Amino acid sequence: MLAGERVRQARLAAGLSLRALAERADLSATAISKYETGKMRPGPGALARIADALGLAMEYFSRPVSVALECPAYRSTATMRVKTRAAVENEAKEMLERAFALDSVFGGRRGPQVRLRPMPVARVEDAEKAATRLRRDWNLGTDPIANLTETLEARGAKVILVDERPGFDGFSCWANGTVPVVISRKSIPGDRQRFNLAHELGHLLLKPDDSVDQEKAAYRFAGAFLIPKEAVLDALGKHRTSISLEELGYLKHAYGASMQAWLHRARELGVITQALYVRYRRQFNAMRWRTQEPGRQVLPERSSRFPRLLEQALAEKLITPARAAQLSGRIPRPSMPRPSPEQMREAAEAASRLYETDAELTEPTHLNVEDAIDD
């Protein structure tokens, strides 16, 4: 039964239908369906075909299922499909299993636990207080957060970056009921990625009343967490009648938050009027800057925690190189046998004969630059 559960998880993570996996693995869709439902047990040959079709190591199918996700809130669009949600969740589960397995090498989860005290939200503005409190609880002050991904993982949360899928930006959940998990797309500008993570963190922290729009509250939390009120007033002042693109670009890179996020914060805090904010919004729409802002982009974030712990486990000989390959998601490949001295000598002689035969092809060609320009 375990192998069947694994086949289903891997298929969904890859976003494949039963028929699509069957074609890749040269098996029948009926057989794969029976594997997944436990009506049939796949043999070694069938598992090997499925593993090869999905790019997985065979050990994946015997690994215990150790992650259960509870995802209370999705950030989705009208194009989000059940298939997309299943693919993201199962990809996240596989990555979390490897992260938890590496943690177990060191005797369990390392570093301080994330403390997320639920924050009741009676109105959207209460999300601002929640962001301020979390910064205080985590000793972040009001300075820019240099790497939000590292900040979250240093406190025991898990940050998962998944491939782009239709209608998906990010979501948050609890793994095994206790571990906060925030998930975002890969390959998007860093400011957008950071806002996604802060937004999903807000979904885990905030407990809005039924009358409060959850998305608006999470947006307010994300803006206040990335750009505290004190930072806005210090950088922009209490009242502005104009803000240049150059100024917004500087602030964007200083805080890792988009120009639009800064304009939104300025409006929320009364630094600019609603009319001025609308004018800037129209400019961004007209110039098509909503998804690709002008100027240099903020680079996406990556966490060094997993690869660093993996190297530490290898250095301390807590795991073998083969196990390290499995934990990193790579498929261990048998190394090619070293050629014998006789084989190396024969290869060198063959290369020498080839060079003599094609000597005219190896002569350097002298190009007259002036002739090339004329041509």
C-alpha cells in the first residue's frame, strides 16, 4: 500500500494524469490506478519504470509518508484548479519530507521554534498591529529584512519554492499540525516573492472576524511587516505631493519591496492622498509596469539552510554520499568504471591518427578584418 500512495503523490506532484504517466512508463492506466488504490502491488520492474518516468530514485517509493498538510487559506485566482492544488501540495510534501529527514539526522528540528500567537482582527487595520508585534517578538526592529526566507527558516518555519503553475502564486499551511509552511512560486522577481511569503505568513497568524476580508488583512500585514510604519515616515516624511520613480527604485531595493508596495503603504499611512495614489496606479497600468516594474529587478531569494546542513552532515560523516544525493532530490547514478591503462593508450593513439588525417581542418584560419567588414 505504501508504494501505491507514493506513486499517487509523485504523479500528482508532476501534474500528470493516470494516462499521461502510463504512456511515459509504458504501463496501462488501469494498472497504475490499481497501484494507487492498493488493489494491486507494483513489482520492482513496474516501480522502476514509474521511477524513471518521473525522474525519481527507487528509494522514494519505500520512504514512509511522514507529512500531512493542513492548508487553511489559499491565495488563488479564478484559474486555480483542483489539479493545480494537488500538484503544489504533493510537491511541497516531497520537499518537506526531505527537509524533515535531514533535520532528524541532527536529532530533530534545529533552531528556535516559530512562535505565532494568533492575532484577532476585528478590522483590517488590526493587521498592522500584528505585523508590528511579530517584528518585536522576533527582535527585527524596523530595519529592512535582508533575507526573509532565511529569517523564517532560522525560526523553524519551512519555506518551499515550487515551479510555476497556472493560477498559483502562494499559499500557507501547517505541516503535521505544528510546523508553519509558506510556499511561493520560483522564478519571479524577489520583491514579489518576498511579498508572497509575508502575505502567506499573515494568513497563518491572523484570525479575522467574519466581517473582515481575509485577503485585505493579509495584504495589510505583508506591507507592514516588510515596510514598517516608522520606515515609511522616515523615508518619505509625513506628507508628500509627489514621489519620483528614482526614489521609489531606491526604496524598493533597500527594503526588497516593490514600488507599488511603497505607494500602497504611503496611501495607507496618509503620506499621499487617494487621488495621488490612483494617478500613480494609472501610470503603472498604462506603462504595463504592474508585473514588470522599470529598472533593475530585485533578485529572488534562496535559503542556504538545507544545503549547509547537508554539507555539515556529510563532513561529520552522519550520512553517506548516496544518502545525501537522495535527500537533495538527486538520483544516485553509478559512476563509470575507470578505463584501464591499455584503454587509455588505445584512445590516445586513435586521437593522434585522427589529428594526422584531418590536419588541414585544424589549421587556423586567418580572417582579413577589412574584407569581413566590406562583405
